[in-house]
Amino acid sequence: GLHRQVLFTTLGCFIGYQLVKRTEYVHAKVDREMFEYIRHHPADFHSGTEKKRIGQLLEDFHPVR
């Protein structure tokens, strides 16, 4: 009856909250490790002195027809 619906809703909210909390923790851990690697190896991530425009990054459009 109704008590089971309330129980399963509460259980689902609790499990969903824990799963979201765990995924945010895992993503934060990966980000922290990645930024630490970037901080220790800045030469691997050196950006060029001149910035490219969007037209230089995209290929030219040639319609099929």
C-alpha cells in the first residue's frame, strides 16, 4: 500500500543522493589529480603565443548539391 510507496521513495532518494555524492567525489578527485599533473608539467601544456581564430580551426564548408 501507501507505506511501501513512501518507503521506496525515501529509499530511492537516499540511494540517489549517495550515488550523486560518490560521482561528484570521483570527478573532483580526477580533476585534482589532473590539475596537479598540469601544475608539475607546464611544458606539456604550453599554449601558443598567437591565438587561432575560429575560421582557422574549422574546415571549409562545401555543400553536396
